[in-house]
Amino acid sequence: MAGQNASVLHQNVRQEIIRRVNAGEYAAGQVLPSAAALAEEFGVSAITVKRALRDLQPAGVLRSVPGLGTFVREQRRFIRDLDYSLTSHADALRLGLNPSISLKSLTQEKIVDPAFEVLQAPAGLMLCVRKVISADGVPVMYDTSYLPRSIDDAIIDEFADKFVGDALREHGTEFTTTKLLIDAAPASEHAQDTFSIPNGYPMLRRLYRLSTTDKAFSVFGLAESPFDRLACTVELAAT
């Protein structure tokens, strides 16, 4: 690649790595050769290689693990209904998923994301439940739910291994409507750690409000998924 300018060299290296991933020469989960080894192979500087590797992380092709190297990301994508609220184990099974839950934290926090304004979220402290939801053993969503602090401790204990909606329903809560706001945004710090993705990685976000028969009791939440890990479908009646 001698004699070409830095921009062209960088583009060539990036395209060749993508080609190798698509052709299976670099398999999912495989660690790539070091930047020094790739630089020698391509006849470019290590800086050019590192730039190409860095660019392919937010593109969903590679992921970097500090101290271990750069790996090919698994390209598996899950499809779900747009209105799937991630509150029911039965709904997950209906969609062909084998879900599992990992509770990350239980805290008291305010909802500070301005995107929740359209859902008319309360301004005071709420019970904040953070979970990682996996499907078939693959992390799919980082879910943050906000509930009234008045919720019974017996119900809170069940959040460790149950969907929020399942636990509430078993204690008599009746949900009436689901309001969703779908947007795209960079990954939160929690999501970056969960999915081993860099700062600025694009995420599909689903902000939700689950209303109940008790007008004073609603569940608010935010589910984050890497853009290459999840897609949604919607079916609309003809008009």
C-alpha cells in the first residue's frame, strides 16, 4: 500500500477487515491479530490500523476488550414486536425467546432524561430497578424501570429473578395501556459496560410508560439495545 495517502490507506485497511469478517476469515468471537502484526501485513503504520479498528467498533463489526485485544462481534440480531414491553416472561416465550434476567441494582433515583417528558414522568424520587435481559444467553437489553417508592418490599424481592410486570401482576396489579417512545441515542455508561461497547455506540432505545387501573401508579422505563442486536416489527390495520 506504499505511495497512497493516509486517508486511502485507512479506508483500504478498514474494507479489507470488513471483507475478512463477512467471508468468515475472521469468525465471530475471534481475536484479531495485533495492530503491529496487521500493520506489517498491510504495509501501513500501526496508527492507521488502530484507526481502522476503532472505526469498526461503533459500526458493530468489532469490539475491544482492554488487556485482551480486538474481537469480531457476534452478528446475531433478535426481532421483536414494537409493543413488546419486556415486562412478561410469557410474552418473551411467545416471541420465540428464552429469556433470562440479571438484576444489577436497586436504588432510589429521579428520572432525569428529558425524553421522558412526553410520557409525563414524575419529578420526585422513584424506585429504580436496573436489569440486563438476555435471550438465549445473549444480552439483548439493558432495562431501567422506575416505580413508585410505596411498592411493597415483598414485591421488590421478586424483581431479582422476575420481570417487573410479572411480579406486579402476581400481586394484583392490572395494566391498562402502554405508551412508547422509540428513539436512537449513544449508549449510556451502564450499557457500555454491559455490552462491551465504546462510548458513542448507537443504541435503539424504547422509553415506556405502563399505566394501571390505579391512576397514581405507573411504571416508567428505558430499554437500551445495541443497534445491531435488536430490530422491531409493527403490524398496522389497513385504513
